[in-house]
Amino acid sequence: MSGFPAVLRSSRPGIHYTATIYATLTPEPTGHYDPDEVADGARAALRAAAAASVRDQDPVDLPTAQDACAQQLRRPRNLNIQGHSLQVTASVHLELADQDRAAVDRLLAAIRDQTTEDAITRQRAEAVAAELSHPAALLARWLQHPEAQVTQPPDEGKLDALAQRLRGYPRAREDPVELRLLDILRDFLAEFPKEEQKRLLMLLLANGMRAARKPDHADQIEALTVPRIEAGAAESEGAV
């Protein structure tokens, strides 16, 4: 049989594939038969198979749709026409008509624009969440409001709870492990409100750094505890 056309729906409403199907009958029918009826039966069977194979294929990815359709039509199909038991297989060439190709181009442009807009919106949201993930930053933002009552700031507990929620703001992609570790350490330290508890935890962290042969980092951690010790001593002297 010579090639015959088929118009096949894609997964995108209004966009269709244009196919040219080349069928092969085995064995060739012999004896008395109507060639038009045989051709009609073969075309109907192959068009139905081709349509089913690309119905869920995205025309944006034409090569994948071509492969799916070709794979389906290579499979033998039995035809029983006028008492003849025949098998039909086919090859196929899939393409997009000019109007459908233009529609795909417009669709791709819209997808790219939407992706860019979504990325910008996501980055803005992440930036705001990162900025306000500390109670002091939340308080500073609150003070910028025209109607803010400077003498009546928000409750510290509410600020801390809101900042903690913002630190857990969902991200489209994971941050590097270093940043995630910082978030964990910050939340961990917040569980120990007393200064002596924080100092002990920092000394433990410094000891771990020394064990990992990173004395410079350990010294920096220990240096953070010095002002806390001195401040604590000054408070004790003042109390006496």
C-alpha cells in the first residue's frame, strides 16, 4: 500500500499531528477480493492505533511522539476481510502542520515567560523570608509601618515564633548543606535560652573542631564565649 495521511490529536487541545503512514500487508491477499475494502480496513486499524499512541504525547516533544507512534505501528495487527486472514504493519512519519507548529512556538514562548515570572516571584518570596527569619528583622520591618506604635512593640514570643516559621519557608530547590546546617544550629541554640547553656554548647562545638584538627575555627568559637563570660562577671559584681 502507498502512504496515506492521518490527522492525530495531541495532548494539547487544538494542536494536531500530521502523519503519513506506510502499511505492509502479509501475506499479500490472493484470489477474489476487493482491494478497496482491504485498504479501508487497514487504514482504519492503523489510524486508530496511531491516534491512541500519541493522544497523551506533548507536541512540544515531537521526536518522542514520533517514536511512540512508530513503535505502536510496528506491531502486527490481524485483519479478517472477505475471508482473508491478513496481518498489517506500518511505518510512520510524524510532523506538525504550519499552523500547529506556530501554535507550539507560541505555547513554548508562554511557558518560558511563565517560568521566568514564577522564578522571580519565588526568589522574591525566598528573599523576604530569609530577611525576616530573625525576630530583630521582623521588629525592624514592623517599625517601618506608618501606623506602628513605637512604645507598644509586638510581643517577643510572637516575633520569635513568626521568625521560626519563616525560616522553614518551603524552597523550590534545596539550599547547600552548609546553609541547611546553619538553620539547624540556629534552631538548636534557640532551644537553650540561658547564656551558660549556650556557652557550654559553643565550647563543645569548639572541642569538636579541635578534634577535627581545625584549631583556627575552634579559637573563633571560643572567642565568642569571652564577652559572654565577662558580661556575666560584670553583672555579678554589680549585684554584689
